[in-house]
Amino acid sequence: MVTVNGDLGTAPAWLDAVLTAQPMPPIEAIVAAAVIAAAGVLLPDVWPRTRHLLTIAHEGGHALTALLTGRRLAGIRLHSDTSGLSLSVGRPAGVGMILTLLVGYLTPSALGVAAAATLASGRVGAMLWGTLLLLAGVLVQIRNFFGLGLLLVTGGIVLAVSYWAPSDVQALFGYLLTWFLLLGGIRPVLELTRARRSTRTRTSDADQLARLTGVPALIWVAIFVAVTVTLAVVGGRLLIDV
């Protein structure tokens, strides 16, 4: 069992609890988690709240890639309208900047596939604690109060489930979060497509990529759609093929 309740015990015991595989939940629970996640993506009154989770992943992807490509990270801002901004210092062009812009819309879906692969191996604890580590990495780079509060609340919920919840609740929560990343990762790209039709402002990741590479922004949007849909299918198959 991966349940981490109450006393964590010694460090080796804690690591064993996190890394040990546990039985998969019934397929009915996995499907129920998918339905709840889909509601979080599709319901118009819910989406403005749940979308913040994808913004965290989006900006975290920008920030991590900036660091990995040798840029200096100057901080992350998350806003109440679900927008975000990752500031990095370095060359205004080149491969590093292109990769930094490219990964934002793809990160939630990529994280969803990684989480799905971890859950498919039965390591719910590893998935939840890995999520906490990623949230902590974003937290230390937050530079505004709303973003700080959002990260503390989100991390607090994940910590509470990881530490105190029974194993079946942990599993349901892990599957719910993973489905949301997979399904939700598509909608911001579709919103980007609509936004580009309704405004002349050209500051999106796709438009910046177009200016840097000469490849039209619509091509980049099409790439975002194709990759996020493909990753959702791959991740979904990992979650259901148990």
C-alpha cells in the first residue's frame, strides 16, 4: 500500500511507502475520475477556477526550459484572470528562446502523460509527491501575491491528500488530477485559436515563435493542437489499459 498517514516513520520507510506499487482502482473509479475532470474542463462556471492549475503547469514549463537552456529566470507571476507570465533573461532569439516559448502549451499534457505512466505502474504516492516537488519549484519563483496564494492552496491540498488521505482516496485524486491535465491541456490551445481571430494583438507564444522562426503562427497553433490531442490519447490509454 502507498498510504502515507500520520507518522511517516524512518526515511527508508517513507521512501518505501512512496515508491511501492499499490493495486489499481477499479475501472469504474478511473472512468468516474475522467468524467469529473471533463466537467472541470467543460463547465463554463467551473473552468475559470480549474484553469489556474493549467496556468501553473504552463508557466512552470516555460521557467524550467529557460533554466535548462541557460537563460536566467527572473520569476513567475500568476494572475486572477488565469493568465501568467514567466520572465527570463538571456538572448532574445536563438534555440533557447524558441524552446522556452514552445513548451508552455505542451507542458500540462506532457505532465499528464508522465503522471499517467506513473499511475499505470501503481505508484500513486510517487505521482502525488512528484507533483508536490514540481509545485514547490514553481513556488520559489513566484513574484506576486495572488500567485503565492494560489500555489500555497494548491500545494496544501495535494499535501493533505498525500499525507493524510486513505490509499483509495489518494488513487482517485491522482487519477482525477491526471485526467484534468490530459483533457484540460487541449482547451487553452483552442482558446488561443479563438483569441487570435477576435483580436489584432499578437503577443501569444505562437506569435512570438512566428517572429523568431519565420514559421506562421497558425502552424504553431496547429502543432500545439496536434501534440496536446496526441498526448491526451496516449495518456488516456495508459490510464485505462490496466
